[in-house]
Amino acid sequence: MDEGQPDEPAGADPRKRRLVHRVTGALIVVLVLGTGAAAVIRNASGASTRDPSTFGVPRAQAGCQPVITDPIFDAGVRVGPGTSSPDVTHVDYATTPPSSGKTFAMPVFPNLPFYANSDVPQVEQLVLNLQHGYTILWYDPTLSSDEQAQLDALANRIRVDDPKFIAAPWDVTRGRFAGGAMIAMSHWGTDAGYRQFCAKVSGQAIEAFVTAHPASQSPDPGGA
């Protein structure tokens, strides 16, 4: 017998020893897996609670223009499929991008926090989302892949606290953003529309706009 190993009691059952070893080994595996799962949960929680202001560049470096206040246009006017104007499938909006206007009968719902160039919803649907209290962040489709990735992560983070936020590519055939901006935010308020243009992705600037124009301040905040 090896030195340092206790003598086994006389008559010890080797089957019991094997059973004890197996149970002990299983417990160790469970503890290890549990620790790993906890680490994953902590990591996921950390990502979902990251301060939105840490995404992109600081507000002072984003080249944001002052917020524009627009009059409300064509409130409650529905066009397109399922309406009395089914053949109207394209609306020429009074502003670029729109902060109010004619809409399709159905919003984009269920919707994603972020849309890429390959799956962009129709503008006329998104304007109905605006009427329902959403902030829409429209981005130029030529925005760099790095900034689109930042915007994707930021949009998902904002959705943790605010379900009415969508980032989507802008259809540049409808007009370019003012001042060569790459990003435009719009919100349809109860008495006015609001827009702001920025040159770069800035979590600070985007969070400030969303906070200043909550979903509750819209014509139909109870809409999907």
C-alpha cells in the first residue's frame, strides 16, 4: 500500500467506493459547469446594461446639428394596401427624413432594433411607427461597416429600456440628409415633429434625443 493513503476499513465494498467516486466526479462537473454558466450570465448582463453613452464617439465629436422642429403633416392619413387609396405605394414627404406624414395602414411590427441594407422596411410603414411613439434613427446606407456595427449594438442596448426605437437605412433616392450628415433621428410628437442630424454614431447624442422625445409624447403611444 502506498504511503500517505489511509488504510481501508476491513470488508470495505469496492462497489460502494466506485459509486462514491462517480458521485463526487459528477458533483465536480456540475460545479464547474455552473460556474461557467454564471460567467456567461454575468457577461450577457454586462453587455445588456452597458451605458448607451459609451457607444460611438462623444456627443461633442459627432458633428450633430441643432434639433429641428417641424409642423405636423397629414396626420391620420392612410394610403396603400387596405385603404381607400390602395394604389398609393410611395409618399413624397415634406421633410427628409419625415417626422410625420401619410402612412401605410400597418406599422413594422414585430420589428427589430436594427435593420441592415438587405432587409430595410418601407418608409411609409416606419412613419406609422413614428406616429405610435417610436424614435426612428435613419442612417445613410454608405455608413461604414464599423459604425453600422456600433449602431446595431447601440440599438439593441436602447431596446432594453425603450421598446420603441428602430435604426434603419434611409432611401437616399428620396433625398440626402442636410449638411452631408450620415445619421438622422426623427420623432413624431403630439404637437410637432422633431429631427436631428449627426455626422457620426454617438450614443450620447442618440440617448439625449430619445430621452427628450419619449414615446409617451406622440399622437398614438398605445399603437404597436
